[in-house]
Amino acid sequence: MFARTDLIRRIGGFDEDFSLYGEDRDLCLSIRRAGFRRARREHTWEMRFERVFALMNLI
């Protein structure tokens, strides 16, 4: 998920009351309520480093 910085600031960012999971969905709903719409990009990819970070926390 990508969003412009000014948009995130305008809606107040992520709701910190979410401790785990759901904060991204809530952010999307807040963006939609603010009158913006979603856009989908074809042919995009992402790289995740979750396993590396998980191992780093054990050290």
C-alpha cells in the first residue's frame, strides 16, 4: 500500500489503538471517507524482509 505523505497527514495517519493487524484496513477506510479513491497498479512487485527481521529479534 502506498499513499502520499500529505494525504496520510491530512487523515491523521494510522490509528495507534490498533496493536496488531487491521491498521492498514482502517487507514484505507479513513482515506475513502476523506473523499479519495483507490487506484490499482498492474505489474508491481514488492520485496519483503520479514524473516530477516524475525531472526534479528532473536539475537
